[in-house]
Amino acid sequence: MADHAGQPVRGLGGSMQVLVLGGLCLLLQQVPIRYRIDFFGEIADASLIHLHTGLLLAIAMLVRDRRVVAGCFALTFVGWTLRQLYLFDDGQPTWMLAWGAATYLLQFAWTLACARWMGWPRNAGARLQRGDLVRFAAIGLLVFPLVMALLGLSIVLVSSPADALSAAFQMFFAKQFGVVVVTLPLVIGWLERSEPTPRAGTGTHWLWPLTLGLGLAISLWAAVQVRHAFNGFATLLSGPVLMDYRFAVLVVLAWCMLRLSPRWAMLSLSLTLLLLVGMVAGTAEYANTSVGFFNLLHIAVEMNILLLAMLYLWLTNRDRSALAEQLSEETQSDQVTGLPNLKALRERTGRPLPRAELGYLLLDQTDTLVAGFGLDTQAQAMNATARRLEDLVETYYVGTGQFALLPRPGRDADLWERVMARVEHAEIDVGGEPIRLLPYLGVAAFSGTHASVIDGAVLAASHLAFEARQHGELRPRYSEVGDTQVRRTHRRQLHDATEALASLRSERVALYFQPIRDLTADMGASAEPRMLAGEVLCRLLDERGEIMSPARFMAPLEAAGRGAELDLAVMRALFRLLRKSPGALPYCREIAINLTGQSLASMSFQVELRTLLAGSPLPMSALCFEVTETAAISNTAAASHLLTDLRALGCHIAIDDFGTGMQSFARLRELPVDVIKIDGSFVRNVAQLGKDYAVVQASVAVAKAFGATTVAEFVEDEDTEFCLRRLGVHRVQGYLYGAPRPLAEVLADVAAEAQAARD
């Protein structure tokens, strides 16, 4: 035989294959199903099946080496010759044996031709398809045995012409039955032998074959009793008739096709067909008339239909199972990155794990990366991250910039710190520029492999990762199973996300305002009409009208991709308030509005923003747009495009939270910057003249080099103000000068002061 359609069986050379396969042909040549033919007065003993014919066709279909096929035919001819010499005491004449050799040579050529017409042998890995059954039915079940019978008939015509008619009748059915019983079941059983056994639906799947077998036995017993009652005991010797049990056999075989592995399913099909042929032998002896011939032909047709129906059922079930497996595999991987997903994680946890621990990796600013460079860049970045970690952990992709991690065997106790270090120090090439994505990691232990347990561990670890990002913590955060605080945090975050989205859709936006003071102004100058300069701060109102702080709604909105929508809602609310206070408009010197990272690369945001700015109640020079340093640096090209357009309109551009990213001053140079706002985490302790002082001093130097104005946030006492003045900071913002107040109140006060000054 051949391994996977044409490749020799491992360990067997060509000569050994000839001996093994040819020996099987010789063996099957000696397995007859005997009956007597009495066809129009010509009586002869014959066999109803030539199993070796079906095996020879199967060998021609599977074995690519024609020498092996020729060797099998040669051994079969030797067996035929020995039988001829044994059956005839006076021996066969030499010319008759020579004619037999020529006939076998023609049979060899015909078998190869039929195999080729059916599309065999095939390349390694080839599988039988449903379309192949049509060609096999036409060629293998009809044309092939018919010509083989005619070739065999030529020998009979030469030796004993009187027996030619009965011999033609006998040989056609014998070779046809041989192909039915052996060829396709053997071909499929061999090609598909490595396929797994189909999964049973329940633990009681063996109840079906027992029930079907019992029903078949009862049917057989009942038929025997009926025959005995009507025709006497002698009729029992003829055995059961196929027609009586074809439906029961069909059901039993259908179960075998659907539930057994390919090799056992094909073996059961072949043995059942062989058993049915043996049953047919009793009725075959009735073929002493043309009616008997057509009765046997009818039974042969039914056996062919049974074979093709079972094979079609098996192939359909195989293809359905393969499609289901393919779909299952596809659902276990992310469609964009190709990385395994949470479903694959659940499947993996069903097998033994080295450690009952799960990590959740969160990469910061990946949303702006996707928005600026597209899904292909996202897939590139995520795959690069997974490759860097593949020797430490198994990575499962959860979403944009988020991974679930399982430890690999034999890892040290500092595994999660090493994971953080790998990602933190990695540079990913995006658009020809290397960028770094800040990692945040949560780690949760779990016990059990149930899907709900794994989902709980993923949720717990994800909350820890997001908390780490919120606090800027670049070390892993750990938790245990059943951490009630984590569960409460999760429920609160889900509630906040729902509230935030509902508030945004309903435009329940409340704007606050915190002033920004100029340290370079003459403090002793006489009071002039109040000029308004400061930052607009956004708050959302829940359904009860209570204020939601940014800590509650910013993360959910950004996670939902609604950052640009939030920025547009703030702009609309700001312009509405300004139009309601026309008396304050001349005194609005600079109003700063924050932009999220998602707005930087959104083309629809730019279109909407331009439309809003066209109807602005303030001149463009009175508007200042603030973007965080991390968002601007992570998406330099998109940020530069938007900010350059805004600056061309006359707006000012500020870099917020300066000093927290520190990723690349060179890329910061590419941005149109008017104002640099030094992050408050460095300003709070600047008066202590430590490291924070040095950071602020460096920030002032950078701003000076860029020709930008500096603003220090979180100024809360006079010592800090004095230190900042000495460092050369231009402006300050903080509770020392005023807490955030509702913008409507601030505008009303300014309008009232202006009216009082005019009066």
C-alpha cells in the first residue's frame, strides 16, 4: 500500500510491498462465495465475488509506483496459473496459459487506465471528495468490472465456448461485488486512517448501536419464523434475503459512518457488504431464467446504492466536522492579528498548567496608534509584542493593546517583572519610526479550569492592570481569587461606563473653569478690567444631575472609542455658554480646551471641528487646544497634521502633562507648540530643590528652545510660586489662584464686572 496516496509505507521497499500486497491478492483469490449457476441449461460451480479484483483496483488507486502494481498482478496471475494446473488433471495447454498471461496484462493496463480516469493516484495528503463518487460509480462500479469480465470471458471462449454465457454472467457480478466490497472502503480507510473518531454527543452514545443491533436481530428472527411457517424448514437453508433487511442495515451502517473512526467505519461497511453478498448467494442460484438474472442485477444495484449512500453520508459528515473544526479554530484567533484569543485561553486552561496564575498586560496609547496608522500597524505591533514574550508566557489577545498571559513551564518567581521589562524596553517600528508602548500588568491567581473561573481571573487581572495605568505604576499588581474589592471595582466601572455613555449621548455636559495667572505681569500695576484666561474642565452629569468626575468617565469613554465625541460635545457646550454671555466675550483672552488622543487622528473629528470653529463666538486667537505629551508623541504624524491646521487658523497649541512621557524631544520638535504645561506631579515638590526641581528646570529650558510659553500646574502655595518665578516659568495654574468653578458663573461674573465698569 502507499502512505497518503502515493508515498511508500515507511520501512517497506518496492519488493516488500509487492510481496505483502501481492500476497493479499493471492489470499483473497482463494476466498470464494460458492453457488451454482444454472443459466439457460448451463450448470456450473462459481464464486459470487472476486475480492482480489477490488484489491487490485485499490492498489492501482493508491500506489504511485507502477512496478508495485505490476508485481501484484504478476503474483495474482501465478495464483491463477496454479489453480488451472490443479483443477485440470491433464493440465492446461501452454498456449492457454500464454493467453491467460496476455489477458492479465490487458487487465493490468485496464486497471491503471480506470484508476487514472478516476483521478488516482493522488498527491500526498489528498482526500476523497463527494464529487469523486460520481466518477467511481460510473467507472469503478460499471465500466471497470464489465471490461474485466469481458477480458476474463476471452479465456473461457478459447477453452470452453459452451460455458461462455454463464461465465460472462458469473464474472461480471463477481468482479462488480469485489469492487463494491473492497475498493472504496479500503481507499478511504487507508487515506483517512489518521483522522480522529467523531465526538459523541453524550455519554450514552453506545445505547444507539445496541438498540439498532437488537432491532435487527428481532427483525431477522421474525423473518425466519414467517418463512418457516409458510414454506417449511427447508427454506431456512437459503438464508435471509437482502431485500428483507436493507432498511435496518442502512440505519446500523449510518450510525457506524457517523460515530466510528474512518478505519473502523470502512471496515464495518466492507464486512457488512461482504455478509450481504454471502446472503445473496442463496438467491443467485435461482437465476435459471432471465427473471432470475434481473433479480440478481436488482440486488447488485441496491448494494451499489447502499455503498454510495454510506460513503456520501460519511464524506458529508467528515466535511461538516472539518468545517466545524475550522470554524472553531478561526474563532480561537483574532481576525486582525491572528493571535489566539480568549476562547483559545479557555481551551488551553482545560489542560494542565505550570502555575495557576494569569497576567493581564495593558499597553498604553495603542488606541491612538491604531487610529493614526491603521489596523495593519496595530497587527504588526501586537505580533511584535507577542513574539518578544513567547519564551516567557503564552499570549492571548483580548483587544487593542491588551493580552491575557499564561506562564510557561519552568519560569522563575520574577516572571512577571521580566515580562514588564521585556515590553518596557522594546521599540516597535511604526512607519519607519521606533516607538515604545508603556506596559501595565495585573496578575491574578485562580483555582480550577471552568470557564467562569478563568473569566473571573481575567476580569480581576484586567482591573489591576487598568488601576496600574491610572496610577502610572510600572510594576505588576497582584491579586488573589475572590478579591471582593476587585469585584466591587469591576461593578462600579461597568456602572460608570454605562452612565458616561448615556450622559454623552444626552449631552449632559457641565463645564468648569480654572484660571491661569501670568507670573511675568507687573504685580504692582493698577487694576484693569478683568481678562479671562484659563482651562475649561469637563464634567458629566448622571441621570440624577449629579456630577461625575473625569476619573469615572474618561477611561470608559476612551475604551469605547468615544474620545473624539466627548471633545466635540465640550466644544458645543462651550460655544453655547459663550453665546449666552456676549458681555464677557471681549474679556476672554485665552480659553484652553483639552483634546483626547483619539481626536488627533480622527478625520471625522477634524471635519466637525472645522464646522464648529467656523461659527465660533470668539476669535481663533482666544482659543488654545491642549493635548497630552504621551498622545502627541505616540501619534506624531497625525497630531502634527491636526495641530498645524489649528495653528494656521490662529489657535494656540499647548502640550499638557509635559515631563510624564519623556519619550522623544526630537519628535516633540515636529509639533507646532505655543505652550508647554509642566505636569503637576513635578510642580508640587519643586520648592524642595530636588529631582522635581531639575525636571521643571529642564522643561523650562526645552520650552525656551522651542520658543514656547511655560505653564506650571498644581500650584498650591506661595513657596512653590516663588520657586517657579525664579525658574522663569511664565504662567501658573492651581488652587492658589482659584478652584475650578462652573464656567457659566465665571462668565456671568466677568460680564457683571464689565457692566459695572461701564456704569
